[in-house]
Amino acid sequence: METLERILAEHPFFKDLSEPYLQLVTGCASNVRFEPEKFIFREGEEANQFYLIRQGRVALQIFAPDRGQITVETLEEGDILGWSWLIPPYNWHFDARVLELTRAIALDGKCLRRKCEEDHNLGYELLKRFAHIIEQRLSSTRLQVLDMYGA
Amino acid sequence: MVPDLDVSIRPGSDIAQAMVPDLYVIQKVRKETDDTFTLELQEKSGRHTLSYAPGQFNMVYVFGVGEIPISISGDPASPVLVHTTRAVGTVTRVMARLRRGDMVGLRGPFGTGWPVREARGHDVVIVAGGIGLAPLRPTLYEVLSHRDEFGKVVLLYGTRTPSDILFREELEQWRARFDLEVHVTVDRADSGWRGNVGVVTALIHKSPFDPEKTIAMVCGPEIMMRFTALEMQKRGVSSDSIYLSLERNMKCGIGLCGHCQFGPFFVCKDGPVFRYSRIKDLMVKREI
Amino acid sequence: MPTTPLYRIERAGIDQIISSLWQQHFTVVGPTVRGAAIELDELHSTSDLPIGWTNEQTPARYRLIKLPVESLFAYTVSPHSWKRYLFPPILKLCLARKNGKGFHFVSGGNGSVGTSIPEAAGEARPYAFLGVRSCDLHALSVQDKVFGSGAYQDEYYRRTREQTWIIAVNCTLASGTCFCVSMKTGPKASSGFDLALTEVITQHEHYFLVETGSDRGRTLLEGVAHRPAESAEVSMGEELVENASQQMGRSLDTENIQEILYQSAEHPRWDVVAARCLTCANCTMVCPTCFCATMEDVIDLSGTNAERLRKWDSCFTMDFSYLHGGSVRSSVKARYRHWLTHKLASWIDQFGTSGCVGCGRCITWCPVGIDITEEYRAIRETYVTNTATSST
């Protein structure tokens, strides 16, 4: 638990999070490991966790009947995976498939959701951080969608 | 104010000589991707080897069709002249059908080069998008041949899909080196691709270079270069240390026809490589 | 201003100058009436000049009007400028000929491979320009810098220019679109000529004051009947040129022009002028300093011979800035903005002088009468107002 807390504290995502909240978050954290080719989650499933990737590579994929499994983004060491746990109806919109052996810290979303409802300050701190991630992903996605190499 | 009337203009390289191409013979044609091909050229008489700096370009002439600017994409230390280009217009489409033994005309080298010398003692970050890897490849060759003069060397390369990756074998060789960090990403891929998927700018924030002593060289579509420069600045790299290579319509390549103007700059002679701080205000203006 | 001696010659003296130049194998070109305009063409005697004609020039309007005197130079600038001789509308650059699998370059004229071909295009002819106005004299100097100050230079321009005689004419009247005074390019020719003439017509007399500007000019004058001008004659000439200064139809304030234009890329005035501009490129054709050109490849029917030609081009054309997929400047607004900003501001960064000499041709020959001085004034006024308010 102590090691987990330090790992979380040192991660940019949790930077400047106050000590009590950090402990609270750590309370919902656990080490996890995923083998290659496994799905961390699938589209449509209930979204109850998010992950802080410590090692490995995960592909966010979507399935189209005529085109098969398409990778829209890959995430690796240091990246945060998953925000659907925060937003109703709390379902995953993509598949997350492991490309390389992945070690991560899983954070219990259900547990955190409850705590955020009780303490809105905690909710605000987490939402601020996720808003930043979503904004970055949106910008990147927009550039991808532009197909700028095509013209 | 009366400007001096200078009737006896000092003679320089005259336009006629600079406008008549030299003859080059195609030694090899390689298809790189669907729409991109490489020509390896040698001067017809065999007596001349073009001397150029990474980042410069030649005006390449196809008999009866026309001329276009193409960046040189080979090793400056090699006698073989290499040009990699996309077949997207009239001239390049005809050029793509040429074969070994055919001839092209060549004028050059023109333009400003990448700041390879200035980058000595610095970390070097090369960010390439799509065909933008071609004008940057000579820089990589030159840096690698004087490896100990530079700090960390990082190559970030983004392209549309895995089948659009240029110079694949070379990239894999570079990636295997211990003194070079190579990250390749694609905008989208099917499940057969095990590498990165995402826009190339997303590779910057966690790339291992020291912003205080980094020289960044960026080439690709203008949107990509703009966002790359922004990300580099977010990392703390000064706009004086970021260099971009621009592209504009060129007819003469020597600053006399007016076509390649970008604000007050002639891309053919004030560029194509520009320091970002010099052009950043122009880059955000539309239709300049 | 240092005074150089002025001489007086009569009309016959100018005829002598013209024939002397032809005898020395120079092609004398100058203003002459062609249809409803004064154009530049060969002159064989003073009768070829627009005798007794003046011109009325306002935005989108050019008229020739007959005067009750036999003046030689009582008009201003024609739609032609001298650049058509030094920077020809079409110039052959080289000729490629197929042979076997490859090709080689041949010359058109002198037979040696890979050398300049202007000889084939119509030779670098030795010209004598008769009737060069001060604004056009400055335009020549501007193009000297464009074509002669870079790492690569226009050899055809240089060789032709070096030999060309300049017989300048000081303007004694201005037209409605003139603004050489604002651009400090006239109306008096101050240097860069072989000879400079000022036509004086009074109730009783009609003569020409001559100023020499070069050794060969002095030599030429020696062969012509002349005498030193009397001070009354000199004063008369000065008064006439001063009149021209006072008659300027337009003005342009050049103070701080680079900063103003560079900061005004999104000024609403550009949309206003874009709604009028037809992108017909008249302005760039008549402008004496515009130098944009394109290269054209012409292949013969047999597919054996391929010529490369340099042709006048204009930044107003739709595909001037074409780059795989589209033009960088596709809107009319962007093209007009580029032309004006280049002419008045970027030119200074590029070549050290303004690209505009105040000749007014672009105003006269614009079919919708767009006035560069008016467009710039609107932009300048906003800037001045904004800077004034922000500093209070």
C-alpha cells in the first residue's frame, strides 16, 4: 500500500492532489497485470475502473463489420486508460486490447464514484484532471481525423 | 529619396545558366508506398557529384512536361543522388513512370538547409510526418555519421497507416541502435499493427530530450508542423530552437519568379528551412 | 541640390538625337499613339511622338485629348512600361531535344550547348529609351535590384540594361492617378539617365532644356545644335516641373507602412476591395515593377523538341500559389492582400525599396477603378486611430 501511494503521488496525473485525497485514492488502488492479446475491457461492458499504465502497450479498438478490428489509439507507460467510469451510464465505448505484457494500477471506479458523490471537492479534483486528458485526446483525435498526410 | 541607379550590375550566376538543367540518368527506381517513389540519379557525364546540405532541394525536370522542386533525401556523403517524392501532380505522375536509364533534368541545389552544425552539442529531435521524413533523412545520416558530436538523438515519425511508412527497413535498423531513439506512430491501423496508433504530436510530451539543449527539426504537412511546434514549446523548447521546412509553389527555385512567396520570404531562398521564431506569426495567418 | 549645367535644344535637336542613336545601331523606342492610347514602340523621328496629345487618367478611365499646341511630351505614363524590353513578356530559356532514351539541351542562336538562349528569343537588343518619366526611371532601378541583387541574377535583363540608353523626360504636368511625389520618385528625374529633357512651351517659344547624366550623353549632345540655357529658361523649366508636383492626383503616406500592413492582415477593408476586384491581373501587367513569371513547357507534335519559356505571370491568378490539392491563396481577398502588401511593404524587406513608384497605372487600368492609395489609406486610418486611442 505504501509503495502504491508513492507511485500514485509521483505520477503527473495526481500532481498537487492533497495528502488525504491521495490516501483515499490509494485505498481504491491495486496492482494488476494483463497478458498480451487479452482484453482489459470490451465495448458495452460496465465501466468500473480506470488504469494507470506502468508498463506495456494497450490498443483502443473498435470493430466494424466490414473492416474488422481497427485500432484508433495506443496507450503506453504513463498513460491513463479509461474515463467512462466517470460518465453515466458508465459503459465502455471501445475495446482495450493488450498488445504487450501490461502492468498497471487499477483504480476502483465504483468506489471512487461513491466517494466523489460524498465529497464534491474530491469529485472536482478528479474531474479537472480527466478534463485535461479528454481535451488532449480530443485534440489528437481531431488531427488524426484530418487525415493530414493524405492531401 | 533617390535609390542609386545601378546600371553596371555586378554579374552573378546568370539566370540562363541557372535555368538550364543539368542532365541526370536514373540508376534505380524504387516504389516506397502506394503513391511515393524514390529515384537514384547520377549526373550523365559521370564527372560531377552534387554537393548539398541536408534540407536543400533540386528543381527536377521531366522532358516536355515540366519542373518541380523535390527535396534531396539521400546521404550527403554518398555520390548517389536520391530523390523521394509523391506522385500527386502532372509532373510527378509522369516521373513515376520513368525507369532505369531514362533521364531527367536537374537544377540545384537550392535553398537553406537544416541546422546540423548548430545542433552539435545539443539533443536533436527530428519530427517527421508522412513524406516529411524524406527531407529529414539526410540530416539523420549526417548526425549518425558524427554521432558523438550530439547529445540524445530522437526520431519521431508519424504517418497515415502502416502501409504508408517510408524507408521501413532503415527505420527498423535505426530503431535497433542503442544511441538513437525511434518512435513510429500511425493515425489509424487494423489489428495487425502492434505499434503505436495516434498522432505524432502525442509522442512529444514523453520523449526523452532536454528542452533546454534541444534543436528540433520538423517536416510534414503544415498543420502537423504547427502543432508539433506548439507541443515542443509546451515541453520548454524555445521557438528559436525549432526549425520547420516549408513548401510553396515554385517555378524558378532561385528567387526570381515570385511564386513561392510566404509573407516577405521566398521559400526557395530564405527557406525552405526556417527557424520557427522567424515565421510563427505568419503561420497562424490564413492564406498567406 | 547640386546644379548641373542645362542646355537648350530645339525640336530638330531631338530628331538629331534619334537618328544619331539609330546610326549607332540602337533601337529607339518611346511613346507613340496607337489607337486610343499612347504605347511604346519604335521611334524614327519626333513626328512619331504623340504630338499635341495629352492624357486624362482617373480610376478605370484613360482618354487622349488633343491640345492646341505641338507638344512632344505633354502626357504622362502609357499602359506600357519599359519592363517589356528588359524583362520580355515571353523569353525562351532553353530547348531540349530527345535523342534515344534521353535528351539534351541545345541553344537556339549561337550553337553552343547549355548557354543562354535569349539570342533565339529576339536578341538582347541594344535599346534607346526615349521619354522615360522619373517614376519609370525609379521603376528601372527597382527592377535592377530585383533581377540583379540576388545570388542568382537575370543575365538577359543585365546585358540588355547595361547598354540601354535612357533619355528621360521631366513631367510638366501630372495626371489624376499620379502620386510620384508621395513615393519620392519624381516628377524630376535626378539621376540614372544619359540625357534628361524638359519641354518648355510658352506663348512665343517652344524649346527643350537638356541635362546630361553620363559621358556618352555628353558626347551625343556635342553632335547636336545646343547652347547653354539662360537663367530665365532654367527658371521656366523649374516652374513647369514644380507645377507637375502640385498637380498630383493622388497621395500615399509611406510612414510606418511595413508595420501597418503587416499588422492589418485581417482588416475588414480587404473584404471590401475583394468584392470589387476581378483578379483580371491588369494591374500587374501595367505595373512597371511587377516581376512574377512562370515557366511553360511547350513540346512539338513530334514529341522531339521541348521548349522552356519564361512568361509573365500574376499573383492574381487562381493557381499562382497552387500546392497539391489547392491554392494557398485561393480567395480574392488573399490575392489582393498579397499584391498590395508585397508592393508597398514586403518589397522593402526583400529589396530595400518600395515596389511602388507612384505611376498610377494600376489605378487607371483597373476595370473597376480600384485605387491602391485609397485602399491603403483606409487601412492606415484604422491603424492610426487605434494607436492613438490605445496610447491615451
